[in-house]
Amino acid sequence: MRDLLANRIIISLVISWAIAQSSKVVIHLITQRRIDLRYVTGTGGMPSSHSSLVSSLATGVAIQDGLASTQFAIAAAFAVVVMFDAQGVRRAASLQAAILNQIIDELFQGHPISERRLRELLGHTPTQVIVGALIGIVVTIILMSSPGLLRT
């Protein structure tokens, strides 16, 4: 456990993820004027915490092992796949859920039918992915480049 807690990359990506995830609550509070704690553990929304986490991982590996390392190549490929999925496949699933919910609302208005709705906030827009990635990169550069912040 001591080694895990001394791993600067893991500490950086956890902090990056936490900043991105908790900022969703703040952004929702500012835009909607109400607190929604579902954003603490939920998927989707601004910014992408998935993108923040994987970009932090790739940045940390780049700083620690270098851009020419095999480890960086693996982390970068992993980051690209996760971010592409976040704004591609999961975004498409979000749009399909919204359309299906609209169909249910229109077809069965006033009829007794299951009111269970599909979760629509699954994926991310490209902007949400980019902002999440920037959070991960910036936080990791700051944490790993400042000698006193993360001791090894």
C-alpha cells in the first residue's frame, strides 16, 4: 500500500479525476441553480472525468518515462480509445436514449405504461472531452513538476 500511495502518477490521476468530477457539481449549480449530487458519481457532463484521468495517466508516464517509451505509447493509445469512446459511442447512446424517451412520452401519454426512463447523460461532447483532457494534463504537469507537492 505504501508503494501505491507513493506512485506520483496514480496520485496525479486520482486528483485530476476528482477535480473534474467534483467540478460537474459546481458547473451544474451555476447553470441550473441547484445542487445535484448525482454528478459526483455519474457519467457524462462537463468536463469529462474519464478524459481527465486518462490524459493525466499519459502525461504522467510521459514525464516519468519519456515520450519515446513503450509505457507512454500504451498510455497514449489507451487515452485515445477512452476519449474517442466517451465522445463517440457513449455520446451516440445518449442521443438514442433521448430519442427513445421522447418516443415513449409521445406514444404513451396518458396510458398506463412503465415510467422508467433511460439515462440520457452517458457520453460527452468533444468540448467536454477536451476540457477534461486539459484538466488532466495541467494538474499532472503541476503536481509532477513541483518538487514539494508530490514526494517520492
